[in-house]
Amino acid sequence: MSEEVLTDINQFLTFTLGKEIFALDIGTVREVLELTSITKIPRTPNFMRGVINLRGNAVPVVDMRMKMGMSQGEDTVDTCIIIVEIEFDGEMTVMGALVDSVREVFEMMPDSIEPAPKMGAAVNAEYIRGMGRQEEKFIIILEINKIFSAEELALVKGMAGGEQQQEAVAEEVAA
């Protein structure tokens, strides 16, 4: 394969929410963690699960089922936290996305990605980058930078706080 062809392949991390398969561009994913203790922060929206201690930093965690308008699921052995980077105010913000399970990294050619459907999707079409297909199943490819409003990202950034606030929250989470 030539180098030119390789740059045209998109890689996505696939995950599940309920019975649906979703995907995020692998370029936005930092790592995948097993479910760990999440400290709830009072007076935050329902979809904000809380914060986790990630190597001494407080990282906000969003319940993707709740954010997508689904009912809250039960945490299982398969529940994972996908650590993603989102651009906000010219800076990268790190946050966790709580999902039912992580499946695999999936490669897809750009011409095999269909535009987001106009109606009938369980997810707001603004969030959808496109629809892919793996065998007989559709994969909803999400645009992580469009899922959260500016206010929600400001809240996430505020939860992560400055370096001193991160250390204080991380110590509280570790306690």
C-alpha cells in the first residue's frame, strides 16, 4: 500500500451504548480505562458522573448514555471510561466518556462513510459525523467536539480546574 492510500483510511474506536454501536475518531482518544471509582460532584448536570483520579489529575467523567438521552445503564464488568481530548477555547480539554463497553479499533475508507441521517436517529444529528457499516450493523460515528455545548465544556474545564485545584480534588478522590 502506498503512503498516500494510508492517509485516506480513517480509524475509529468503536463502543456500545445499549444495543447501538458508536465510534470516535481514534485521534481524539487518549486511552481506555476499566471502570474505577468516580467521585460525584454536587450540583452538576445528570450526565456528569463526577471525576476520577488519573495519574494525580482530576478528570471529569461524562455518562455518554445520559448525554445521548438514553436511560442510565447499570455498570458492569464491561463498562469502560474512554479518555478523550476535546478542543475548547483553543486548548485541549481532557475528559472521560463512560460507555457500556469498548469493542475495537475499526478502519474505514472515507467513501464508505455515509452522511448522518436527517430523521429517525436516537442521537441528535448534529453530533453525528456519519454512518459506517461493519458487516450488517450500522456504526454511528460521533463528532466529539460537537456533543458538548460551550457551557458544558466550560463546566468540564472548571471541574478539572487549575493545577492546584486538580491536586486537591485528586487527593480527595484518592482518599
